Amino acid sequence: MNGNPQFWRLHNALIDTINTGERIRSFAAGPHWFAVRGESSLGLAMGPAEGYEAVSVAGKVAGMRLADAAVLARSWNWADASLGMASINAWHNTPARVADWTGKAGIAESQANVFSFLSKRIKGKKVAVIGHFFGMEEVAKIWELTILERKPQKGDLPDPACEVVLPQSDFVIITGTTMLNKTLPRLLELSKGAYVALAGPTVTLWPGWFEHGVCLLAGVVVEEPDRVLQLVQEGGAHTFFGNGARMVIYEKPGV
């Protein structure tokens, strides 16, 4: 699973910084999101949108060490990878930990998103977005925008087009689910020279990203773990925004 240390450097960095014996209290594999409830917080990751595998440790997740479950983020079983990323985020995306390294808790408004945050700077620039984000239709009307998708919708390009599109882009916005399908290392290579943002509930709020070409993080902090866990269990899609969780946007100082 881990035969190429350079390929896995991002996953390993996130996993290796989990220095706790904390155990998982509960786990929800909803139709849209996976949620891991640790002893102190809750982490989210998008559920698998492809593949047929089930969670290999189903029935054993509650009680696992958070650090052990996090290792599954390197799995090629997409369900296990989602469990692993949710476990990573249960450690990193706590309100206290994020506030500690940012010096502030980001943008408090839950309706804020990476597109509204960057809208003035993006005007007139070439923008590439990896992943068809919720509510992209209005943005597409006013930006010089290319959307790259593994499952393209009308107007999108298939994701292999990133090899051509990203080197020509001024701004690149990448969904956090690229950590699940393991494409992020290559996407960052192709985006050198661009302003790069990682966005979405699967994004790990970790300052180390800024050493790998990332300029901005837009992720989720869960403030009411039990409330958000119930929303995931009951099939909620984006209902946790402003309902127990909020978006945090933090830009690399000096960008």
C-alpha cells in the first residue's frame, strides 16, 4: 500500500501528525458523507462516489484508535479511504486546533465559500475547478471557467484534461476528495505557478499544505459533533453548514 514514499508524502504527513491514543466513539457511513466521531470532535469526508467496495472494518470501527483508522486514507478501497480521511479530519479539524495555528477561526459566516472569497481577484483570470461543486452554475456565467470532473456534467471536461488545462490556469480550485482518489499530488504538480485553493468538507485544515503549493484552504469545522453526526446518519447532503458546522477559509499569509 505504501511502496512509494514520495507519492504518499501528503497522506503520510497528515497521518503522522496524529499523536494521540484517542479512540473512535462512533462512525456513520451516510449516502453522501462519512463521519467519524472521536472523543473530542467529529471529522467529515465525502463518501465513495465510485468503486464497489464496502468498508473492510465494518463492525469494528467504534473503538479503533483514531491514528489506526487514519492509515486507511491510503487505501485503494474508496470506502476505506473515506473512513481514513474522516478520521484524519476528526483530529485536525477541531475548532481549538484550527484556531491555534491560524491565530483566528477563519471566516465565521457559514455561507461563505471559496468562490465568493476569491471572486474579485478571479475576475478576468483563467480558472480551473477540479470537481463540480454545489452551486457552480451561477459562477460559470461570470468567470472564464473550466470544470474538470471524473463524472462530467454538461459543459464539464473529463478529468484527464487537467494535463492540458492546469498549466495554463491562473487559479486552480481543487476538491478535497482528490485525497481519496489519490490524484492530488499530480494536480499540485500541474498547478505550479497558479494560485491553488483546496476546498470542501473533505479538506484537512493543516498548515503544512502551504509548503506544497497551496495558497488557500476552505474546509469545515464541526462545532456540534452529535448534531452533525445525526445529519450524516439521516442522509443529509449539505445540511450541516450553519447547522452544527461552518466553513473556515484561511489564506497563506503574504499571498
